[in-house]
Amino acid sequence: MIGKIQRFSMEVGPLDSRNRMMRVVNIFVGGKNVSECDNSVYVPQFIASLGRATEALKRKIDYTKYEPFFFKHSLEEAYAHLAGDDDGDLFGACRVLDFGPTTDSSLSFLIPHHGRLYLASRVHHDGDDEAPPVIVEMTAYEMIRVMEMTEEVLRSAS
């Protein structure tokens, strides 16, 4: 387990002796597996996705500039606003954990709220789109560290 399960972590499964290019990776937010629908990753693609996600977080590390958009809303309302605006600049600025098929069934955002940063994620199941998102206090630096450590584990075994 890489990271802290109660907030954000990634769990890399054992090597598959039949196909070393495939690996199971579970991604947890607040104890909820946001990769539960497809946790089998093609290692080269997933390493590239982790690298892109890490670099994107490093480039936009100052999330406080987005806080005025959410100040008067609860975290759940902020999530709903972002989830409903998938073509906007704010959506792209706050979206995280976009790792292709592994996270296609989930939608995650980093939301600045009252001087703190929160990771909000929801897994979308058939008929379960009304479930509230899982929300945990998080920093971009903590997310970067978990993703870099996961990338190291995947590289060392491939």
C-alpha cells in the first residue's frame, strides 16, 4: 500500500507471471476504491499517465486562485458544480486522477475550500449517481508523493 488508506493511496498487486505488462492497481480515496470497475492496468501506459498527472499537479500547485469559485458553497455543492461543467476551464483545472480506463468510472477533483484543499471523488455506477462524493482533506504534494512512489514500484518490477 502506497500512501495513507484513510485519505489517498494506491495499492500495486503482484506481478502476473503470464503477462508482465499488466498489473492490478487499486486507487483509494477515503477508503473507497475509485478503480473498482477496472483495476487492471497496462503498465507502460499507466506509468505515463502517472507521470502526466504528477507534472500537471506540479504546474498548477496553487489551487487557492480557484477558491473564490467555491467560497459560498459546501464541498458537495462544489463537486456537483464541477461534475456538471465538464467542458469548462475550472473542470480541467481541478480534475485529478484521470488515468484512462482504470478511473473511467470515477470522477475526482481537488477543491480549495476555506484555506484548505480537498480531494473529492465519486464512483459512478448504474443508477447510483446520486451518492455523495467521498471527500478527504489532501494536499497536492501528498498526491504527488503517492503517485511518484507508485510509479517507482511499477518501474522497478517491469
